[in-house]
Amino acid sequence: MSWTLSLRQQNALRLALIFVLFTVLTTAAVVFLLMQPLAKRATSDLAGLMVLAAQTWGELPPDTRPAFERELATAHGLTLAAAPPAGATQTAWHGIYVRELETQLAQRTGKPLGLATVEAGAEPWLWAGLPVGGRTLWLGFPRSRVGPQPLAAALLTLSAALILAGLAAWWLGRSTVAPLKGLSAAAAVLGRGATPGLLPETGPRELAALARRFNQLARQVHDLLEARTTLLAGLSHDLRTPLARMRLALEMMERRPDPTWIERLETDVEEMNHLVGDVLELARGLDGEAAVPVDLGSLLETLAGHAWEAGAEVAVKCPDLRISAPPAALRRVLGNLLANAQRYAGDGPIELRAKSRDGACLIGVIDRGPGIPQDQIEAVFRPFHRVDASRSPATGGTGLGLAIVRQLAQANGWQVWLENCRGGGLAAWVSVPTDIGEPTH
């Protein structure tokens, strides 16, 4: 089993590396561009003062030297001694300030010179032996006079960076990992075939969009499961009627053979075949199909011609438009709407109309039939729902035509709706998003 970092651990590691790199770069910039020039100027002044003080002390009469030493300690914080301090040790490593002071003193005295450290009292002292008139004069000052501590500052900054990285990783984990865990749990529920609760569509834009898409998927799966249940229930119900008639016809044929019973059997078989065909067509509604340029006027004229052959009066009002759409799906949608209009329009006229509006092509099938009660406008798109309460295909069809239309429209990103016309009749509209306005030639 391979060891993999969690998202929170990865965020902590990345943030720590970023903070450390930023701290190193900032420290280097401060040290080399700020502290080193300041240290060079300050140590140059201090080295000049120390050399001048040693030379002055050597030139003063012995009786005035104690007053000069007191003035030097009071005004400049320097202690002067003729003998080397007790317990002085040479230190190999100093900070930037002390190292630069040693360089400045060496330049003024003409020979290498190192500062010695003496542990005296609460803080150490730094001492420098300066040659004056053939002897060595010692000048010292407390270590606290050297204020800058770049190493301590760098270590403190790095420690703060690591702490901030941990806190930032925890915060990112809380705001990012928690929604992902919720999404993972909901996906597991969905994978078991159950319907998960909807995720909150809040938080960062990307996570909110992901939750929104997952909720859409969950609703679609829920609708598909409901449609499957309705489909199977309606199919089993509608098959029982022809099967019962076929069983009755077979019993009657045993008692009294008659060609009429055979005709009834053939009619029932044809009805069952038609019902199974509609169910298969509904099941194939989500199959993908590539969009190609479609001459809309030619398609509507073809559909109208088939309706004329069946005895319907169909008029076409369509400008010369070419749209991009899956042709078989579009033909099936419009064909089902036209068949629905033929069934309910009676002998009244039917109109196929197309127009462009707001970057979409609106295709309408308008009849002058009785229309649909307003409270059933949406219900008729459910499988096996019929406005006619009877279950007879002669009066209400199989109840799958509009369900197939809605499913095909959703699969291709179209919109379909019904609306009652003023003065009677029903208009079925299909909105196909497309770049329209291209004239056919």
C-alpha cells in the first residue's frame, strides 16, 4: 500500500516551503542590502573612535588619564584598560557587526586584529587590543552595544513561518477538505443507487460550482429512477390489457373457431409491438448524436408531407434557415409533437412554424384542438400520463410520445414547453440554441 499525503498535509508542506523560501530571501535581502551597509558605516565610526581614544590616551599626561577614561565611559560607553582583561578568550565566530568592526580596526592599525570575549557579570564584553606607542592598550564595550542579531531574527522568522504554515493548512483543510469529504460521502450514497441529500452550494466559486453540478446530477439520477419505475409500472399495466384480450381470444377459438378472433389477436400483437417500440425509443433517448447543419424548412416540409398523406391539413411557415442540430433527434421530437397534434386536432388545421429569437430557433407545432387543462401542462410529459383517463390507445395513445420529446430535448440541451392558444388549440414549442440567420442557397 503506497503512502500518500492528504490534501491538508500537502497544503501544509507547500505552504511551509513557500514561507521558508520567502523568509530566506527576505533575510538575505535585509542582511546584504540593509544591515551590512549600516554595520559598515557604524563600525567605521566606532573603529575610528576607538583608535582615536587610544592615541589620545597615550598622548595625555598620566594625571589626566583617569578623567579621560571616565569621560570616555560616560559619553561613548567605552572602557579603557592598560592591562589585558582577565579571562579573555578569542572567539572564532562573530556576527556581521563584530566581524566588520574587526576589519575596520585592522585597516586603521595596519595589522590583523581580533576581538576577545570576556564573560563578566550579566552580559559578555568585547575587548580589542590596540597598539599605541609600542604598547597595547585595551578598549572594551558590552555585547549589548551590538544590537542587530540576524541569526536570531532568521530563526525566529522561520519558526513563525512554520507555525503560520500549519495554521494556514488547517484553515485550508477546513474550508476545502470538508466540502470534498461531503461530496465523497454523497457520491458513495449515489453509487449505491440511493438518492443523497443536496450539497450546500456555498464556499469558493469552484467548490460551489462542483456542488451545483453534483446536485444537478443527483436530481437527474432521481428523475431517471422515478422515470424507470413509472416506465416499468406503466408498461406492465398496459401489457396486461392486450394479454387479457389475447387469452380470451384463445379460449374463444378453442370453443368456436372464427377468423375474427385471429384478427383481434393480430391487432393486440400490433398494439403490444407498438408499445414496446415506444418504450425502446424512450430508452434510447439519451444516446448521443453529432450535430450537423440542418435545412429547417426542408425538414418541416418533409414532416408536413407525411402528415398530408395521413389525411391531415398541415401548413408550414418557415424562413430559409439552416441550424446545427442532431437531425434524427430533431426529426423524432417534431414528429412526435406533430403526431400528438394530429391525434387531438381532429379535422382542424395544423401549423408548423419557425422563427428566430434571442440566439435561438423556436419551432412550433400549433393545432386547433381542445387544448390541455392548465394544471396538466407539465404532467403530460411524464411517461404513460394521458389527459384522456382511458387506457385505450385509440383515444390516448401509449402516453410516451411527450415523455420521449422531453427526454430528447434535455439530452440535447433544448427546451420544450406547451401553451394553450387563445381561442382554443395547443402550441408545442421547441427552442434550439444555435447561430441562426444563415440563409440557405
